[in-house]
Amino acid sequence: MGVTQEVRSTCPYCGVGCGVLIETDGQVITGVRGDPAHPANFGRLCSKGATLHLTARPHLRSARALYPEYRRSRGEPRQRASWDETLDTIAERFAACIREHGPASVGVYVSGQLLTEDYYVFNKFVKGLIGTNNIDTNSRLCMSSAVTGYKQTLGADSPPCSYEDLDHAEVVFIAGSNTAFAHPILYRRLEGAKERRPDLKMIVVDPRRTETAREADLHLAILPGTDVALFNAMLHVLLWEGLVDRRFIEAHTEGFAAVREQVADYTPRAVAGVCGIPEEAIVQAARWFGESRATLSLYCQGLNQSSSGTAKNAALINLHLATGQIGRPGAGPFSLTGQPNAMGGREVGGLANQLPAHRDLANAEHRAEVARFWGVETVSAKPGKTAVEMFEALRTGEIKMVWIACTNPAQSLPNQVSVREALQQAEFVVLQEAYHDTECAPYADALLPAASWGEKEGTVTNSERRITRLRRAIPPPGEALPDWCIVVALARRLEARLRPGQATLFPFETTEQVWNEHRELTRGRDLDITGLSYALLEDPGPQQWPMPEGRLSGKPRLYEDGIFPTENGKARFVATPYQPVAERVSARYPFALTTGRLRDQWHTLSRTGTVAQLYSHTPEPRLTMHADDMLRRGLKSGALVKVESMRGGVYLLAEASDEVRPGQVFVPMHWGERFLAGRDSCGINTLTLPALDPSSKQPELKHAAVRISAAQLPWRLTAFGYPEGRTAFELLDALAPLLKQYPFASVVLIGRDPEGVLLRLAAEHSPDAAAFAWIDELFELNHPGVIRYDDARHLVSRRIDVKEGRLRAVRLSGRLHDLAAEPWLKDWLTRGEPIEPIRRLLLKPSHTPPAGYVARGKIVCSCWNVSADQITDCLASLDGPPEAQLQALQDRLKCGTHCGSCVPELKQQIQAQQALA
């Protein structure tokens, strides 16, 4: 082991781009903390970022892809092979396919979690070497409507704002973003701005009463998908009340007359019925927006993941152009990026309709520029297949082979039944991945092990156009390699087959060489970074683009001169007629389903799903419903329900909540079949539909029409405990084959230190003895010392194991009432309580907990493991203003003092307690 040191890097989660300091001995990552010098976060980290080191623990290497593998014949399992053998095989398969079917028979699907250098070589590989534009990215699922909206209105995909604008804004208009959960560190900055300037107004547009909406001065709880109607009505009010900036409109925009004519019919009274909100709220929002000296809009997936996502983005930007709220401190339309380097991917042209440095594929001059720079004859003019289109083309056979890197389409794409059919039909699937156990892995004919967070170097760009240099902290495990190295090695092999004897297009030997080539392509463009270098990104540090040669620092704010990157230098108003969601509720499917992120989980759980602590705030995926809807259906919180759309169904536990209005339901997006499965389910995206925005080709992942019914699955099983002789994650992995054998199956991590596993199953009838034996063996409940109870007549069975006077593992099965003791038994186990007070209850535990037992309640602070009940008890002894009570809570319980992600909920509990008092 070497000397402990700290290495600068960034967090690999959301697009805030927080700087982190990785503590390492050179071989193992031992800790992480926020980088106080990084201008994106100034040392703060959210609950996910603060636990990054736990995702790199040595025992989790069992989940990592460690060496190359490929399938030598159809239907056989993959076998380990050398890098040379695997890459030669892939190159030969790709070359043969291209010769026989043409370049467009191959597709490449990449990720917003790749580094910019990785992205660049992938893009050059597809568009320069193969000669097709069939490369797209999972950023298509989250950011492409924002890209298209910016280009249609402002002329380029260039977010004009900076995080420091939060310090200057008088009104912050948040649309389609639960910022408190999705971008917690940015929300901490907003909280700080509001504390310093109490007059700052916050407007939140969201169908749900989220943590962000609860703290708003005005919450516009619109019906799902009605954003365009709302924004048009707000513009109507701005015009009616003379709150538009006519001087700015005349000097710096075009197309206003058509938009003014269009919004004439969008009166607040008419739109109030469409949106399901009061007319007065629309007027108030418009007045605050227009009367403010600085209005900043923050928006994310609620606007983007829609069949009219581009229109939603453009309609919101219309408000900024109409009021001149752009190009000055505290003002502008600010799209919050979903992934850590979605911006970097957009910069290098990593989407199917883009070229490097914000060049347009449809522009012949731009294609010629790139072809000359790369040294190829031409760049194809035909747009490539976008994400959903690519997998549909794979399903129909138009695309024969696909290379997937650093993403998990077998969980994240909509309409999973169709996606899996596509992967099954493909002639050859290459998966470049850090983890061997993602939902996509079983479909891979070749698996290429890739380096992950902390194991490679390069650059990323965050939401405010800030580029950060990453350093490697530890070497990759096994034979894993950085993504760009894998691409270059395969590209050179393919060159030898497709263009023998010619100079390589991929002369790169270092990451910096890739960066330098990308940098040169930006010369003279709106995102010119020719003044940057790796050395400058080290000292003075992260910089915003543009930063052309000769400048000493980047540009924090765009369009301050009122000149936009369009042909005539003017921004463009875009007429945006309102269109309803693609799939409307009906008598057969009467509920409007929305999806979204949780505070402590990330994407498809391949990283955060390995840390038990991150399940404590939301232990399991639950369907959130209004209490009235549950009452009408005879459902109680905790009931198992079947949720069905026109594409398939999934079983979920239901939960009553005031977050949604009647007729609406919500489910978190993160769960795929590794953690939530069943015989006919592929996780949450079994339900979602592939309807696309016509301009951005982004799917409507946010909305679907569903029906809900009580599950007709009377037999239930729950097993939970700490494994012996293996880690909790290894037990979770061992349970995976079980999940597809039952209509409902769920598995999550529980506890903290030690970590345990919770398994739930439900079926039409009790399984045979072999199934029980397998489960008991995995949870080590098959030895003589286990407490046993079996009632064959009533199909009831229990196993309880005790170690050193404390519960170690429990398995309960039978009808629903036979599992009634699960909540307090699981709580007893995870709290490590001695069994003496409950010893007599273990043979036949009842739903009634032992005398004196007090449930901990929901965990609010996952950093310090503080529950809602602990907070309530503490508040009972406090008085004074909310600010003083919050400080006292933090002093006594430590909640909210580490990452701060729980602060919005702490404030809500304080408000609720004061309301009761």
C-alpha cells in the first residue's frame, strides 16, 4: 500500500459537476469529500456523492467486468478471452457486416457518463471511419429537447447562464424539475440565496407536490403535459399588462408577431381549465416573471421527456425573449443537465444529427469542414438513428449489429418488451461496461471491461459549460481499460480491414492528444476552447466555455451584447401550439402515470444500488397514489397492486401521498429487473411508451396512461437478514435468477453496517419445497439452530436465525397476514436490538410489536441515519422561529449537516409541527 493522497476529480452523477477529492493509497479508494476549491460546489456533496467511496469498495469488484469475453457461437455462454482475440473477433464481425449490408447496418449507443475524450473517439469512429451517423447517446432520453429548444430559439446549444446567477435572481422559475432531489447541490445554493435575500420569489411548475414545490412561493400544480399552454398563457398576460420589453424584442429578436398572434387565444381563464390550476395563479406567475429585474428559469426532465418537449423548451424561452430576461446577471433560461457529461457529448457532436463543435449534420459546409479535418473523403449527410429509432431498427433487422457503451438500454429505454426483442434479434451485440451484471449484460455477445469513476483521466463539462479535468486515482481492476483506449484499439483493427494501407485516423497515445484534437475543431465556433489546455484546467482550474485563444478565463454568461449565433444575430421566437400528452387517460386506463428521480438513487442502480445506506430514505420502489383513489379501490398503504399500460404490467407496493392529485400516480424511474421483476415484467419501463418529439426525437418517458388493480397474488414471502461468508451484494446477485420465477419479486439492500438484503415474493400459490430450500440456503436458514415453524395445512412457514443474541436472518411466508410481523422484526434486526425482550415471540411473531417497542419511522437523513420520528421528538422540545429550530435539530441530531440533501424535509417537518401547535 502506498501513501494516502487526495486526487482531484468530479462526481459521476448529475450534471451539476461537483468537484471531489478522492482519498486513495494508490490502489484502493478509501474516502471522498467535496473539493472546496471547485466553483460548482465549493466542497458540498449530496447524499450520493458523499458515498462514492462506498461504491468503490474492494468487495464490490465481484460486480465489475474484469476481463474481455465473447460468445463463440449463438446460444452458448460467453467465455473469457484475451483483448487481442476479442477485439479481432469484433473487428472481423463488424467489417463483414459493413461489406455485406453497408455502413448503416451498424449502430453505436453511448452515454452521458463517458468523458469528453471517450465521446470524441466514439464519434469519429462512427462518422469518420465506418461512414454512418448511427451513433446516439442516452442523453437523447434526457437532454435532446433542451438542445433542440436552444437551437431553434437562440441559435446554438449553449446554455447562457451560470450557477452564480442564483445569487442575482429576483425570481427563480423552476419547471419540470424536482431540483431538491435531482440537483441537490444546486438547490443548496438556491436555499442560501433565499436566506440572504428573503424577497427572492420561487415559482415551481410541477404536477406533483414535490420537496421543491413545497418550498415554493407559488406552486403551479398543472396537469401532466400542459406546460406549453401555461407558458403561452403567461405570455398572453405579459402582453396584456405591458410587461414585455419591446425595445429588446425589436433590437434582438425576430418572429414575435406570429407568437403574439398565437397566444392571443391563450387567456388565463381558458388555460386554467386546460392546466387544472386557478386563473389567478397564472396571472401571478406572469407578473412575477415580468416585473422582476432578473428572472432565472431552471428546467429539466419534466419539460424534456415529452412528445412536445421541444415546444415546451421554446415556449419557456419565448418568455425570456419577450421580457429581455437573458444575457444579464440572474436572468436567462437554464437547462439543468441530467448526466455528468451530457454537455461534453453534445460538444463533440455525439448525437445522431450532430457534428463536432456544434456543427449541423444537415449543413454541407459543416460536413466538408469535418471531413477535411479528419482526413476522410466525406461525412454522410444521412441523419443517424436516434436512441429509440436505433433499437427499433435493430428489432426489424435494418441495423444488424450494435455496440453499447456505458449505458443500460435494457432498463432505461421505454417500452422494454420491444427493446429486449431488439437485443434478442440482433446478429451481434457488443457491450462496453464497467459492470457485468446490468440488465443489458445477458444480451451481450461480447463484453469489454471498462474503467469506471476514479480509474481514468480526461475532462467533463457541467450544466454551466464548465470544463473540469479529472485525474486517475487508482488503476482499473483486472484487465479493464479506459473507454477511449478500447475504441482506438478496435478502430485500428477495423481500419486494417476497411481502408488497408492508409494512415490511421486514430493516432492517439494519450488522453491529452484526443483532447487537443477536439479542442482544435472548436476554433472559431461558439464554444471555442482553443485558449484551454490540460495545464490550464489544472491551474487555475475548471473553466467555462467559450475561452478562445488569448483569453485568460472563460465566459460565465452568454448573449450579454444581445447578439445570438444565428445568421442575422437575432434570437428567434417560435410559435408553440399546445399539444396534449401522447397517451391520454381513458376509461380503460384512467390514471396518468408520471416518473422521476429519487434523492439517493441514480439512473439504473448499477452504482448506487451497491450501497445499503442509499436505500434508507426510500427503501423500495413504491407507486404513489392519492388517498381518495386508494379508498375507492379498497387499497391501503403497503398494498401490492398491478400497474398496467398498453405495453405491459408491473407489480408495485402502493403508498398514499398528498404529492399527487386524484387521477395521477407516480413511480421512481430507477428500478429494472435486477431489483424489481416478475415473470412478465422488465421493471418500470415496461410501462412507458416510445412516442417521440418530432424535432428532438426524445421519448415521452414522463407520461403514460395506466390502470391499477389489487394484486391477485395471495401467497407472499419476505426474507431479510445479514449473510455470512459473503457480502450483501453477493447475496443480492445470487438471488437474481429467482426474480423471474414469480409474478412479483423485489430485492433491495437494508441496514448500514453491516449491510443486509430484503427479498419479497408474491404468487398465485405457494411454491414447492425446492424453492423454499433454495431461499433458505441463500439466507443460510437451513442449519439445525434455526427457529422453525411450519403449518402445511395453512401454508404458513417461518425461519428465524439468531446470532450472538441478535436477529441475523428471517424468512416469513404464507398469506399476507402471516407476514404482519415483518415491519417490526426487520426494524429489530437492522437496529441490532438484543432478542431477550422478544424471545418468546419468535416462534409465532404477531403483527403486534412487543411492549415498549417504538418504530423508528422513515429515515430522513441517510448520512446520519436520523428518522422522521426522532426529528418529531426533538422538535417537541424546541420553540422559536423555524431558522432557530433547524439549527437546533442540526446541533442535536446532526441531520442536515453532512450533505444537506435532507434540509428541505427538515424544514417541512418544522412547518408541520408549528402548524399542529
